[in-house]
Amino acid sequence: MVKAGGEPRAGPRFRVRGVRSGSAQGRRELASEPRLRTAPSTPGTPGAAFRLQSPGSASARCNSQRGPAPEALGERGAVTSGRGCRTRSNPALADIYTEHAHQVVVAKYAPSGFYIASGDVSGKLRIWDTTQKEHLLKYEYQPFAGKIKDIAWTEDSKRIAVVGEGREKFGAVFLWDSGSSVGEITGHNKVINSVDIKQSRPYRLATGSDDNCAAFFEGPPFKFKFTIGIYIYDGKTGEKVCALGGSKAHDGGIYAISWSPDSTHLLSASGDKTSKIWDVNVNSVVSTFPMGSTVLDQQLGCLWQKDHLLSVSLSGYINYLDRNNPSKPLRVIKGHSKSIQCLTVHKNGGKSYIYSGSHDGHINYWDSETGENDSFAGKGHTNQVSRMTVDESGQLISCSMDDTVRYTSLTLRDYSGQGVVKLDVQPKCVAVGPGGYAVVVCIGQIVLLKDQRKCFSIDNPGYEPEVVAVHPGGDTVAVGGADGNVRLYSILGTTLKDEGKLLEAKGPVTDVAYSHDGAFLAVCDASKVVTVFSVADGYSENNVFYGHHAKIVCLAWSPDNEHFASGGMDMMVYVWTLSDPETRVKIQDAHRLHHVSSLAWLDEHTLVTTSHDASVKEWTITY
């Protein structure tokens, strides 16, 4: 535990929940594609049972843009998403590197396996260690000013080629440890999208560009030799061998190719929404993998890693292709591609599930034990999901910037056209109570819903309502306002009655929550303070909690009703003890790139957090 204003001392400790078969000191993150695991903890760290990997960004879906395929080395692969790079040997687990200041576009393993080179949209190339949990930076270069689109290493891990959208040049090739040039990449008059180097001497380098040309280089030092469908060239001489599939290998643009380990077959990914396996020796298609019919099913990347064939869709999904059944992938890794705004948890069929809503209107559900996730079927929200909760009948109630409140069955997990309530103005927050009641806070309005129908509203209440909570008993509603006050209302049949009682916070209210037993109301505000009021004592102030260094944005009560968690824009998550504000657990940089956007408890010792980094993380709290 960390005592306010003092040094960490012995007491409550916390750790991030380990993988199912892992150590008690592991860390698990539910990624927006798969489950993630960062570096293991460091025993003995004061005040905590682990040390956070820096910076800690969880995985989102792959970058869904035209670009290089995922990178592989042995049993491990590397993918990029947002400002982070993920390395994974198991699709459910990953290590994360998030030191880039800008969006990462490409990452490639050095053939030695000891380093990864990753490039971002600003033109920064970072070479970092893969063997240590801290992933220390070895070298940083800026070969040109502009987006880096692809990277290639020589087989001795000593030379690197980098291409992209430079202003004065579109590529560079240099020594990894000094940055000294070992040739020039010329011959193109537009952006270079792809580069690769022959992995044996004599080295040869090939590039592909927006000028519809490929170029061949000899070296080192690398010099342009000549400009060179899917075409196969002799790796040593650059002579054309054949064009796979003749003049039309695919019905759309071909965005990526990957060789089989024995170099006899090729996997291709295309904008025609298919991936194909080619037998290079006989110049024919072996298998075609149809991936769907929508624009989002276009295939932008592919990877042949030992026995695994992967493709990346425009949607950001990663598909595990099945050679024995090309019509259906073995597995599709899904998740959010935009920032997550809210979450809630619910037990269904004996399992605990996490539900997360994102900026683009998508809602995903996650198995809290395995990290497996999927999205609801049908057409749901069309804009940001602002808040979600689950009512007593097992329906997910969500409000969105599309001016609707949706009721979705957590058993069917299918959006229903009947379970939609259209509102007059944009909703901000929703809370539910027993008896089919839901209260929605909108811009300049408070709305009462009963059995999925609007039955009462308070227009222009005289303040700007921001957040809402309903007492577990179902009789009282607490509405937090931008004026720094919490107002209490009573539910009387199909109306709301203002009780005329004001609870003063220390600043504009950002979230409110009742304890599960209804004994306390916690209020957090933009002035970095959490105030807890005692319901039994007429909502008198019970305690005040200080510690955040920036605006607090969310809070949630533990099922034990003795602890609650808060998340702020200072990247901190605190777990507070109701009876003693000095006894608290501090999770620093819970989501390093972005602040926590929402919190929820799976049980008394398991906290779930989400963030604008498009990740969902599970933490085990030990007192």
C-alpha cells in the first residue's frame, strides 16, 4: 500500500492477474484482438507485486490499412496497432512495446531474434531489445521525414532497409548499429510501399512502389539495377521466371504476399476479398480462401508462419486460414479498432463476461477467463457508445451519440430493431433500477424509461446533468451535474420527483456510483477528489479521498462494499478503502498511452479497466 505523502509501506498489495497457467505474479490484458500478457512481475517491488512494463498499451486490432504483413520469427509474430507493437507466440498472449510517440506502421524481427525494428508515421525507426521485459531501446534513427511503410533486415542482422513516404527520398539502407549508409534506394518516383532483402549472399534488394514498378538492387553497397501482376524473379540475377496466374492472379489489387517455409508455395492477399495459395513450380492456384463480401473483408496482409497461415482484413480482424477447409477460417481474432469508452460486466451461464463499447459504436463481449471475444450480430449503434449497464432481466442497456438507447439480450447477443428507444437529444449516461426502470441523462434533459418506453422527462432542469446512478433499492436517483452538485430524485410510478436535496462535490461531477448494498454514494469530480456520502445518515459526507493528480473520470464499487476504484486522466487507478482514505492501492500507468475510460469489478479481487488505447485489462487486487 502507498501512504499519502509518504513512502510505500507494507500492507495491501496488488498484482495483475496472471495467465491461466502462469505464475501468480503474471500480468494479463484482454486485448482488442486476443488476450495479452506483458512482462512478468518483479518480486519485491515496494508497494506492489509487479512492475509495469513501460509504457503499457494493450493490443487493439491490427492497423487496417494497406501496408506490410505481420512479421514472424520462429514461433513468434509481431503486429502493430496504434502507437504500440505486439509480439506473440500464442494468439492469446503478447508482449507490448509502446515507446513510439506516433502511430506505428511496421515492425520486423532481426533474424537473430534479439531485436525488433519498428517504424512510425513520423519517420522514426526504433530498434529495441526483445529478450528483456523492459524492451530497452538500442538505437533510434530517422532515415527520412515521413511515414515508414516497410522494413527489411539482412540475414546477419547488421543492415536495415527502410522505405516509405519520405519527402526528399523514399528509402534508405544503413548499418543497424551506426546508421552509416550502405547504398541508395533510387529508381522510383512515388512512395515505396514494400522492401525485402534476399537472405543469403550475395545480397539482393527489391522494392515495390506506387509508381506501379518494382525495382531490383545489387549490393552492398546497394545500387539500382533495373525496374522489374505477382511476378517471380530469380533471387540472384533478378531475371523474370513467371507471372503467377498469368495477367490476372486476383480480381483486385494484391496487397501482400508471403512465402511458405520451403519456398515452394506463396500466399497472397487481395482487395478482391480473397487470399490464395500458389504452387510456384507449376504456376497455379492451390487454394482460394473467400473471406466475405463486404468492403471490410478486403485482405490487406498475410503471413505464412510454419504451419500457420494468417491474413489481415480491412476490418482489422486476423484470420487463421484452414488449408483443409478454405471456405471457413480456423479462427478469427476480433476486437476494437477505436477507443473504448465504457464497459460493464455480467455473469451469464455461470461465466463472467465483459462488455465494452467503443467510439465507432461497436460493442464486444469477452470471456473473462479465456479472453475470447466477439461482437453482437446485426446492426447496432452508429456512433460512440457512451455508457452501458445490465438490468435485472439480463439485457444490456447502452446509450450512444446516435441519440438512442438500445436494449440487447445477453443470451441471444443479437441487436433487435424493437429494442431501440429514440431520444430527442444526445444521451450521456444511463443507469438502471429494479422493475424495468432506466434513467438516461442527456444534454439538458433527464429521461425516465419504463419497460423500454419513454414515460417521463425533465427538460431544462436548470443545470447541465452529466452522470446518473440509481439506488439498488430502486427508489432514488442521483444525478451529478457540471455545476459541482449531485441532486436526488425519487421514482414515483412513471415520474421523477426532485427531492430538493443538493450534495456538494469539490468540482464538476464526472461520475457517481452507489455501493452494492446501497449504504454509500461515491462521487468523483474534475477537481481530483472522490467524496463518499452515507445514505443512512441522510447523505451526510462520510469521507473524502485525495490522491489523483488530474481529473477523475470514472469509479466503481467492489462487491465487498468496502473498497472502490477510481480512474483519472493522470493515468492512475486507485483502489480505496472506505474506512481509511490513507489505505489505498495505486496502479500507476494502468494504460500508459491514454487514461482509463471505465472501470468494473468481476469479483472482490478482480478489477477490469478500459481505455482509449482500445484495450481491456484485468487486474487482480490483493489486500
